[in-house]
Amino acid sequence: MTEKLYWDAPYDTSFTAEVIELTPEGIILDKTLFYPEGGNQISDKGVIIKDSNKFNVEFVSKSNDLIVHHLSDPFREKLKIGDIIKGEIDWEYRYGIMRAHSSQHVLSAIFKNQLDIDTLKANISFEEVSLHISKSVNENELKDILRQFLKFCTIQKLQFRSKIVPRNEIRDYNKKLRGGFSAENNLRIIEIEDYDINCCGGTHLENSSEIGPIYFHEIKKRKEFKYFVGNKAIEMLSKENFDVIDLAGSLNISITNLHKTLETQFVQLREENEKLTLKTLELLANSPTFTLKGINIGVLNLEVDYKLVSKAFKKFPPKYVLVIKSYKKKIQILSNDEVFKANEIINELIKKFGGKGGGSPRSAQATLDNEPVDIISELRF
């Protein structure tokens, strides 16, 4: 068994240990500070030193009760069982992971305590977290959650405590425990002071205020979240803060009114864009790009709203094929003719240029692997 030094001393950066086994991938030590990948947390990295030889620890994994340190070559020629080595973890990397993992516990606990929402999945990497909860929240709920989260991560010092609990004593925690627990005989419990209790084998901070700034860079359906901590968060926050101030200044408005002003302008621009699109489609309906075998064909090179086009196409004259070529090699075709079927045209384009797509005789679309140089010439088959 490898003794897990990282549980009792997560802030230590170096240690000495004995090599107890050599594997094809690396070495196994009698004790280690290196955290192995597991529990959705990536492993530590650093170096192993023996005399004048230094080996990079590129990855750390578990093999039952043993921990394998995957080393850069040629370690097999220079290390043997019984050697006493010195290990040094990459502290900046470790601390970034600790910040991320502790922040995930805090955010998951807030969702559970305030809204009784469980965390389905979480992934922890260097200064970055992705979190997926069991159901969506509304805008006001999310604002309250984020406000509390930022308080815990910056100005409120909630202590993190860990202990090993025998499995036969875990029933004492059943009602308090957030999430499930593993099948191991001895379970490690992480407690956030008066707020959360969870089974976890990862590395954690001493208190929540060490987490520091948070920067959310993706929120999907108000149930999937991705955010940065540490230096990544600071870099993004400083850049975005400057960009927002600069934008507000260029518009000669207060930064506090920027969102409302831009939202109003966006609505106005969208309405104007819809009017222009409808006018363009009306002109194209009356003046097609060309005629082929008695069929009017209109070609539009523009990124447009598909629902808007579909609605407008209902007013097009009979025997008409509308081709919309937008960015990213995307082709959309609408047809109200019985001979020129939209899906057949799309299939011919896919055969020639590669890609994928499909649809019906009335409406079809595809994303092509290669972009036609002249879409009009391709429609003359």
C-alpha cells in the first residue's frame, strides 16, 4: 500500500520515499505527495530526483492500493527497488487544482442547500471546473446562487476539514452527507464548516476564501457550468473589465447602464435586420437569380434566420427553388416544385463536395466538407 501523504499534508511540496516496485510505466513508492487521477480530479505532476538524475512525473494513477508515478524515460536504467528518492510536486499546478476542487464542493453545496438540486457530474482540472446539475434554475435563482458562491470564495472563510471514517460508522452521516459514497472500508470525509459534508479523496484548501475570484465562461440551459479560478480567472476578469469600461466609454454611457443599452440596441438591430431580410426575400421572389427548365431559382449569400425564411417562402410564386448559402459551408434549400426536390439537390451536393445533411422535398440543408466555388453552376444539373 502507498501511504497517501497528500491527504494529511496537501500544502507540502516535497518528500522522501522508497521505491518499492518498478512497472513498465513508472515507479511505485511506499508513500507519496502526488495525487493520482481519480474522483474526477486530474493528477499532480512534478519531478522525482535520485542523486543527479531528475525524472518528470507526467501522470499519476492508482492500481488498487498502490500509486503509480508515470515517469519520463530512461528511468528503468537509473532507478531500482530500494532506492530512496526525493519527490517534488509542481506547487502552482497543485494549488490551482485545489482551488478548483474546493470551489466545486462549495458550488455544489450551495445548489443542494438552497434549492435541493444535486450535482450529476463534475470535472476538475488546473484552475478550471465543469459542473452539471440535475435541473435548470431560473435567472433570479442563479443570481442568488452566484452571489453566495462569490461571497464564500472571497470574503467568508469557511473552514475545510477532512477525516477518515470507518464504513460501519458512516450511517451517522447518512442524513447529512451530500452525494453517495464509495465501497471502500475507510471513507474520507470532507466537511465545509457548518455547511456541507461529502465523501471525497481529492486535495482541498484550508478555507474557502483561498479560492479567490471566479470567472464563468460558459453557462448552458442554466444547468451546465464552466468556470475558471486562480490566475485564469484573474486574467479573464481584468481583460473583460477593461473591455467593458472601454466599450462603455466609446458609447459615452455609464458601465452600469451598458447591458440595458446594448440590449435595447440589439433588439432594434434585430428588428431592422428582419425587415431588411424580408425585403431582400421579396425582391428575390419577384426577380430570381436565373431560370432553369421553367423553374425560378433564387440564390442568397447571407446568414439568415431559417424560421424567418421558411415563413417568407410561403409567399413565393410557384415553381421556385430558393438556395441560401451561409457561413461555415452551410447550404439551405427550399422548394415548392414537384420536380426539383430540396433533399435531392442537397444529396447531389453532398456526393460531390462531401459533408452531411438531409431533409424533405420541401426543405433540406447540409454542411459541406468543401465549399463550391460557384453554387449557381452547381445547380444547373
